[in-house]
Amino acid sequence: MNRFAARLAAVFAAAAIAIPSAAGAYETNAKYAYMIDAKTGTVLFDKNGTETMFPASMTKMMTIYLVFERLKDGRLTLDSGLPVSEEAWRTGGSKSFMMVGDKVRVEDLIRGVIVQSGNDACIVLAQGMAGSEAAFAVEMNKKAKELGMTGTHFKNSDGMPDPEHVTTARDLAILAKRTIQDFPEYYSYYAETEYTHSGIKQANRNPLLYKNIGADGLKTGHTEASGYGLTGSAIRGGRRVIAVLNGMASDKERAQESERMIEWGFNEYENYTLFKAGEIVDNAPVEMGKAATVPLAAEKEVLVTLPRAARQDVKANAQYQTPLPAPIAKGSHVGTLVITAPGAQTIEIPLVATADVPRLGFFGRTAASVKRMFTGGGSSK
């Protein structure tokens, strides 16, 4: 057993959890589905994840992202009051029942959007932040591009049907991950199950929040064109998964399929720390250096998401030129740790030198060259 195999065996033995593995490949009735591990970004499931679809009210996650951004940088406060226009009041679909001329606190608008899925609350926010919904859509698209949502184009703040208002399941997963990552101080609004405005109490439409599965967000969506959709997230034991499903036939199917996918993500995959940040991964031979070897390490913790069933077949291989030519600067990227497992994405981790290795002087290089003539040249490891 080589040093990497021994290390992996020790890691997986320590992390072994007795959870049965489901037989066969996972399937879902959702037309579009995409699931990731939030910390590593590993794709756990992908069914038409990059195909264009209609987001419906899952659009509202971007509206709220831009609100959170303004709260964080001080352009808005939770107590800021924004006026309700007649356009907002007249908008159709789901409502928070806001009255024309009222000034509504931003915090109430946030709850109106997240909990009640109020289209009127979205328009109040869009007009309050950008002057008009059309101008706000420009901001939405700019932010989508910044976040890497390459298949998305927004036309409005609430997800009302428009043939040019589109996204992908992958893009919504990116948006969900960035919302959780960028705004931990505000994300808890997504876990609220009910909210009352204008004397009307409404329950959050997210079915995952009412199940004991660790769910704490994010948003449902439904139009005739989109079908039933949900962007959901749940956390257990410090591990978070994000799932996006769309194109289902009913709210019942949405509840069942989203819960099943979340459970599958937790049961079938696990996160494993293979190496800590700065921990020595290998010692590489050095050519013409004042030290014979240089320790290699990963700059960051090597945390990988892998199928539980495949953990016994995981392989790790440090790839670098051997011997490494001196001089070598501490912190320089000199190799790659490649991790493979059946049914999993290949993971490549940069390896850096953990010490400076100066080049030998003239006489030292001459002696080393003579020695090399009798021992042969280097190769690639």
C-alpha cells in the first residue's frame, strides 16, 4: 500500500458512517434538476441543468440578492420605507396586499417577497432601488453575469411570464449558493414559515421547511409555462446541499421530489478532508538544489465530496516534474494532486513548495552533473 492509499484508507475509516446506499442510478420526475454540495461546489446530480427554462417566482432570489447587497453596503436599511405605486398594487399573481401610497419597511418587503412570494413587494423594491422595474432588470442581468449565471436573462423582478425571461437550474444553484455565502446575516429570512401583512397571514410555500430534514430555504416557483419548481437547501452536521428542480406537474410532486433529492444527496455523498491546509502531501526530489528534496503541500484544506459507495476505490496521485529544477520559491505552484473515484468528477488540487530551495553554485552544479552522468536523468512522476 503506497503512502496515498494508506492515507485515504485512514481518512475513510475514520469517517465511515453506516448509511445504506440506494441501488441503481438516481432518477427524478423533474424536467430540470441540478444539485451541488455547497462547500465544495461538487455537482451531485445534473438533469438538463444547463438547458433554458422559465424560473417563475424563483426569480425573486435575485431581487432579494440585490436587496441584501444594498443592506450590506449601507445603501438601504431594514427600516427604510419604500412607497407602493399603483403599478405594484395592480400587479397580478401572488400578493402581499400592499396599499397604494403606503411606505413599507424594507424588512417587511423582504418577508413579503420570501415568505408570501408577493409580486407587489418585488415591484416596490425594484422601483425603490432602481426607479423602474425595467431599470432594475438591467441590474439583475448585470449581477447575474458577475455571478457566472451564463444561461440567465431577466425581464422583471418577480418572474411573471415573459418568453425572454429565462434561466437554468445550474444558474439558480449558483445564485442560491452565493446568497447563503455572501449574506449569512440575512439568509435566515428564507427559513421563516409565515408572515402577516395588512392583517393577512400567509404561509411560506416552500414544502421543505415543514419537514425535519434540515431545510432552511429558499424559493418555490410556478407558472403554467414553467411547471412547479423549487430551489431548496438543507444543512446537516455542518454539510449543506443545494437542489434546484423545475418542470414538475403539481405542488405535491414538487414536495415529494425535492425532499427525495435532498435526502439522496445527504445519504449518497459525504465530504472528506484528505489533507489540512499546509499539510505535507509529498517530498519532491530537487535537481541542482541546495536541498535534495522539497516538501509539497496544498495551500488550502483538501475537502472533497465523494459518493460513499466509491470511497474504497478513491485514488490520489501527486503529479509533478521529477526532479524539480532549482531554484524553487516557497509558495510556487509546482505540481497537482489528482483525486479520482468511480462515478465522481476528477478533482485537481494545486501543490505548492513549502520551502525555498536555492540553486547550487558553480562547483556544486558541476559535481551534481558528474554524478547525474552515472545515475541517469529524471522523469515525470
